[in-house]
Amino acid sequence: MKIYNLKKIIYKYDIKFCKSLGQNFLFDENILKKIVKVSEVDKNTNVIEIGTGFGTLTKHIAKVCKKVVTIEIDKKLILISEKILEDFKNIKIICEDVLKLNIKKIVEEEFKGEPFCVVANIPYSITTPIIIKFLSSKLNIVSLTILMQKEVAQRLVADVGRKEYGSITVFTRYYSNSKILFSVSPNCFIPKPTVKSALIKIKLLSKPSVIVNNEELFFSVVRASFKHRRKTLLNSLAIEFNIIKEKLLDVFLKVGLDENVRGERLTVIEFGMLTNKLELMYI
């Protein structure tokens, strides 16, 4: 779908863009094809797409994949995309809020429990909740190839010690390996977003990158470690878990951590070691 066709569709159906839904539609054919190519989906691949829009990306996915389930919350866009995509027999359109949707049920009903990939230009305002939902789902996901706000993408791949490094970095690294593939200009969207965009590929690991005895505690420790970034890790955890600092310092020494270290200096492995020792000794 070229830009002038997209403009005609927008005019024909009197589309009013909804900022709250993060509606910025990618129309550049070269970028759309490139996204599908680097996602590495093929005729044996099942795909979930988030944000059908006008079906611009959907149709390119459907041309090469086994089946695509595309999720769209805007009912008016559903009616339009159904017409645009009517010639494709391997597309299932679902009108629903992806954050409320039972993904496990969708995978069982539409993919018969087979592995699947996520390929999407997602609403930037819900990027983090979407990533958390899919990575923690325990479903058979091969990869997520997602176009998102560049600033968020940089957080996902940030090195230890960088200002971008945070709890979402550790969360993503616990489940996967991530890489920014390329940037996309605001000029490739209608309407133009006010932020820069980047395509990131998140490849799921066969097992978490660190063995923890209590996964819930692990993520609680990670969140607490970045909640007070100006405080040392020792002070942050003492506050959050109500542990006397002297006792907590004993844990640090056993793990090999300096008492003045901050959360952004810990690797995923170190967070795992700290969590396991905390649970064993005090929690």
C-alpha cells in the first residue's frame, strides 16, 4: 500500500487518529518488507501481530507465514482492514485489547499450541506492558520483532552501568537476547510520531539466563534495586525488604558485592545470586 493509497483510505473512511491508542501508521513499503524479512518468518511460522491498523504490515506477514493472528482494539479500523485483507485466507483478525487478551487461549485455538513469533508496530505507550506480558507468558515464543520508540529499545539492550540500564533491561535479559536492527524515520508514518523509532528483535532463550529459586522474589529484588537510583543497593533493599543493613551487608559479602554498589552495576547473573542468597538467609 503506497502513501497515496493510504491517504485515500484515510479520507474515504474519515479516519480521526486517536492519540490515546498510539495510532501512527507505517506506510513505507520498503520498511514493511524489511521488517518481515528480518523477522525470519516463513511458511512454517505462526505469527501474532499487535495493532492491525490498515493491514499494511499484516499483508506482508501473511504473504510469507503459515498463519497470522492480528489484534486490533479500534473497531472502525477492523472494518476497514477486513476489506483490505479479505483475499488472504491465513489471517485471523481479533478486536480486543491485547493487554486483556488471553494469549494462551489464542495460541491453543489458532496455532494448536505450536511455536509462534510476534511481529508488530506496537502502540508506543504500552510497549513495556506488552513485552512483560509476552516474555513472562511461558508460551512457546520463538522471537518478538517489534517496532517501538527508539528510547525504549535502547533501554532493552543497554549495557550494565549505562543510564538506560534498568529493571526492564534485566527483565528482558532474563528471558532473552535482544538487538536493535535499524532505525525508522518519523517520515515513514502517518501521522508522524514525535519520537524516533527503532526495530528490535528479541530472541527467547530456551531457559532463563540465570537459575533462581524464587522468580517472583528475583523480580521484586530487581524492581527494588532501581526504585531509588540515587541510593546504594544496600540502602534500597534494606528499605524495600525491611532488613537490618548489617544483616544485609553480610549477604553482600557472601555474594561478593561492594557495600556501596548501585543497582545499575549488577549483571543479571549477580541479581540472581543475590536473590538466592537473600531467600536462603532472610526472606
